[in-house]
Amino acid sequence: MNRPERKFALISGSSAGVGQAVARSLAGRGYDLGLGGRDVVRLARLRAELERLQPEGRFLAVPFDIRRTEEIEAAVTECRNTFPRLDLLVCCAGIGVMDFLDRLDPSSGIAAQIETNLTGTILLVRAVLP
């Protein structure tokens, strides 16, 4: 039996929050998904949930830390080896450091936020380019 062509999306930050909600929404719209994030246990739970709700879909948990180029590249390679093409990239990985600006430690809070929210997103987009 031929399987109808499905679109594939890779989602960073899908182990919680907005990324998890986006994964559920896209799965409901017929997408196969690469579920990216740091929390392996949460990714496995989400994958199992999506497989129960959308048995015709294919869901790949690809744990990676968006701040680590080698982990991003390994995850993208795994997705490319499993799915014929990438139709959609959704960047949901992010952190928010909540404090008054004059109290933030520039070497940890601000740097971590920039590294995750900006640099990591750029690295991921760069990794999926043809």
C-alpha cells in the first residue's frame, strides 16, 4: 500500500512549552516530525503521545542542545537520513532570564540567553540549508 506523501517539520524546543504545542498542532495537520530538544525523557513522552494520537505519522526524537553545533548537525543528519526532505523548520528553543537589567550577570544570564535564543537559532537554520 502506498503511503501518501507527508510533509516533514523539524521543531527545536519541542520538549516543552510553545515547541510542544506546535508539535501537537503540526502532527494533527498530518506532518511527520523531528522533535528536537534537550530533555530526552520529555521528547520520548511527546513522541509516544503523538504516535498514539496520529498512528499514521512518523515521529523522530532527535535530542540536541541548540547551543552545540555538533549536536545540531548530528540531529539534522539523522532527520535527513530518515525523511526525504525538510518542508518546515520551527525554532522554538529559547530561554528567558528574568531579572532587572542592572542585576543580570553579563557572563551568565545575558550570554546564555543570547547563545540560546539568537546564536543557536542561527546555527540551526544554517545546518538545515541545502
